Amino acid sequence: AIMNACDMLLLPSLYEGFPVVGVEAAATGLPIILSDSITPELSVFSNVKYLSLNSEKKDWQQAILSLKEQLIDRSIGNQVVSKNGFNIQNTVCALEQLYIKGGV
């Protein structure tokens, strides 16, 4: 509910590993701007842009404005997330199979 109230996610992090908050934002269809120090796994979504923290302030402003202008159907975000492999139900099934086969 909170993500649906937002207009955009900005994550200018220096040392972020895999940002689960980015997947959550993608599931709601939010436009996302991440620093390029963040892992590239979220680049599978069309509403994600990576920028260097060393970029000019105007580059960040331009990225915000350009993503703001994109019309994104926020109702299909969850489907897009699942299609790109970020689905807890599928992950649980895969992990369960590993345990059954004795691989873990």
C-alpha cells in the first residue's frame, strides 16, 4: 500500500547489495532510479535506470523527469516481476526440491 502511494523510488546507495526494496517497487510498477553501485539484476525492468553517484545533479534531475513522463501500467507490475524470476512461490518450490533431493 505504501509503495502504491509513491511516485518513484530513488536509491542512491554507495554499498547496496541486491535491493529487495527495488523488487517491491518494480512489483508496483514504480519508476526506479538506482546508483550504478547497486547490482544490475533489476535492469530487467523497463522502468529502472542506473546512474553514477558521480553524475552531475542535472543528470539525476533529467532521469527523474524522463521516467516521470513514461506512462507505466502499474497494474501489471506484479506479473512483470514474476516473469523475470522474482516470485516467492516459485523460489519456495525450487528450494523444496533441493531439500527433497538432498542437495542442501
